[in-house]
Amino acid sequence: MNLRIKDELQLKRYHKLADGKKQVVNEILTRHLRACRREKVEPELEATFREAIDMAIVGSWEPDQPLEIEGPRWQYDVYVSPSKEAA
């Protein structure tokens, strides 16, 4: 990953990681950047980089799973005011 991370401590932590854990960090950052691009917001790289390293070390990160159910996941009833309901 070729990002401009300025936090030297986090860069040292990253370089000490095993290759598998580096791949996890890279995937988390890639997903973050893709989501920021999609939503047209400025990415928060420093904090995301630090949290990605922590997640890789702890092992609390899991890759995305395919959706079990296709189509809309939630359905909400539309509110109808009592005055319209009586009409």
C-alpha cells in the first residue's frame, strides 16, 4: 500500500506485522478508501490506519460475507396521519 501516513509509530507497527496481517490492514484501508470515494467524503487515513493495525493484531476483523437474503432487508410501514386515515 502506498499511502501517505505521517504517524511514524503506526508505520513501525505496520512494518513489524506478519505478511498475513499486513494484507488485512491493506484490505481494511482499501475498503475505507472505496467507501469514502463512493460517498464523496474525505478519507480519515491516520485513524483508520491505526484501527486497522489494532484489528489485525487482535484478529477481530472478518472479510465481507455475501448477503444471505437478496432484495430489501427492511420494510417500514408508512405513517398515515389520523386526519388522512379518517378521510
